Amino acid sequence: MLKHDLVGYLETIIRKVDNRQAVWDYAPHRDYAFIRELFAKKSSLLKEIYEFNALPSRYVDSSWHTFFFSFPLPMNRMKHPAMEKKLSQVVLESIQMRGEWFFDFSDPLKRIALVPSETLQRAAYMGGAGLLSGRIRKMIEKPKADLVKKNLGESAYYFALKRAPLIMNVEYEDVDSIDLFGPELADDVLRMGISLLGACFSFAPESLRRRVKLKLPKSYSGLFLHPHSTRDSRKHLYLFRRILLQESGTLCRNLLN
């Protein structure tokens, strides 16, 4: 079965057609055994995979809107089913992914790509904050620590102080150059975190990588271009899985386990 046929198959499932045998007969065979397994289990993951592939307008970060669309888009119109499909086609054509799909999410680590945009950005921010753990933990002057907490945000500060030492096993070459007391700290932390996230998918197919980039602010999209080893990619995926499971509750536990 051709890959574009699988999108139609998933869409049929999402619509909850009555004739289940007909849908089963239409299901892909050997190449998409994972999808058939999900269908047999009536898994909600099918909906996530379909939306990731066919409806990027649902998750694209708002910073991309002016890049893809030449007219203002009220949120109520964007959520209309017909408009969603139209806008998604525009996005897929713009990133040269129309007809290019990614369905093999049998590895739970790959499902990090399916995490909602806001949650993924938050995880990236936490990852960036975690890189500063060593420097933050060495602070002994309370006024300085309070300033870092204010600039970084309380939850990210305590993540770096208490949780990051237990799970952070990656490095970032520019971490010592970050000004902990400057007004750009939050931006620097997000930049580092998105660079770590980019390492997760540096060897992934373009059909996956380009869609994940849409979930992040456009100004940081270049951070996905830096190559990393396959081993590093796996290590970074495990890191983000830990962060998401710790920080995002039931949603990510259901998705990533």
C-alpha cells in the first residue's frame, strides 16, 4: 500500500466508520504492522499519528503563521475542519512534505515528536535550564540566586537545582558563556534546550524532523540543522523522555510508555 493511502486509512478510522471489517481490509499489511496493531487495540495513538502527518495546522507554532499564510487567521476559523485541511495542505507544500509521511512510532522514544507544541517547548526550556545545574548549585549568595530564579522562572530554577543533577547526562559547549544575571537568560535557556531537542531528531527522516520543527518558534528552527551522532540522538531522546514524564503528567505517560 502506498504511504498516501495510509493517511486515508487513518482518516477513515478517526471518523469511526460503522463497517469495521471494510476498514480492516483496507489496512496496510506488512510495512505498517504497527498501525494495524494500534487499530486492533483501538488505540488513541492513531489519532495522534494522523494529526501529526496530515494536520500540521493544529500544532504549528504561531510564529510560523506569517511565513505560511498571507492573511490573518482567527483561531475560530483555523479550527474549522475544512479550513484545517486547507491550511495544512499549505503548510505541507511549503515545507515540501506533501505526500511525505512518517508512521513508525513503534519506538516510544519517537513519540516525543507527537507531544503537543506547548508541552514540547516547555520540556526544551527545562532541558536548557538543566544544563545550568552545576553553575546554579554552586551559588552561595542569596541575592544572586534570587535574581537567577526571577530571570529563569521558579519551576525551571528548582528543576535545575534539584532534579537535573539526577537525570542530565548531556553537555552543551557554550553553557559557561551564559549570563545568569542578564535579561536574555530565558532566551538563552530556550535556545540551548531546543538545540538539545534538535539532537534528538538529527538522524530522523525529514518527514519527521520538519514536522517537529513546526512545533517550535521559527526563530530557533536553525538549531535543528546541527548534526549529532546516532548515539547522542538516542541519549538526548532518553533525556527528554525523563523530563516529559516528570514534568507533564498523565498526557505524556500515556503517550511515551
